[in-house]
Amino acid sequence: MITMSSPNGRAPFVPKSQEELDQEAEDARLEAEERFQRGQKDAWALLRWTALVAAVAVVISAVVAPRHFAAGMAAGSVVMLLNLWGLKVLLARIVFGDPRKAIFAVILPLKFLALAVVSALIVRTWPEVALGFGIGLSIPAVSGIVYSVVSRKRS
């Protein structure tokens, strides 16, 4: 004898009507759109915080450190700001259903390869800026921490 039961094994399984399935699909679509909008807002906020932290760090280094260190810090900050922006764009298209997401999934590792090549070229061409450049590359990590602390206090 075959019996139909619910996933919890206690109540009988009752299939959902087409209206219920349609409503669940619409609710899921609306929730995904809301997550996308919230993610875009957070990503832009993180980019703004990164730019702010980078600007402050570069100004401070220009005042207290040698010129080549400050130049390296500025270069590293710009490279990472561009990297962060590219990451935001690519991941938004991959995660939130762009019809060409396969192309963006291929471009994503190429972006990291480009980051490594640009970083190597900068350090190899101007070795005196290597320390400042490396610290400038770490700016998004610092700004991410600052942003998470600030945004947590707001909510």
C-alpha cells in the first residue's frame, strides 16, 4: 500500500494549487529583486568608503612619508578601487541572473589575472613604490572593516 505523506511524516501530503505555486514564484522574484537592490546599495556604499579611506590614507602618507611611498599608496589604492568596482559589476551580473552570466563567469578570473599582471608590472617597473603600493592594495580590507562597523551601528 502506497501512502502519501508530508515531509515531516505526520500529515497527508496535499499538492499546491497553481495559484499557490504562482504566488510563491512571484514572492521569490520580489525577494530576489529586493536582495539585488540591497546588495547594489551596499556595494556602492563600500566603494564610497573605500574611496574615502584611500583618500585619507594617501593624504596622510603624502604628509608623513617619502614621496615614492605616497605615490605607491595612491597607485595601489586606485588599482584596488578599480578592482573592487569590476568585482561588483561582474558578481552582480553573475549572481543576479544576467542572461550572459557564463561570459561574466569567464571574465571574472581574467580580471584577477589582469590585477596580478598590473601589480607585477607596477612593482617591477618602479620597485621603490612597492611598499606603498602593497599597503595601498590593502585599502579595501580596511575600508570593509570600517564600513561593517559603521553600517552595523546604523542598523
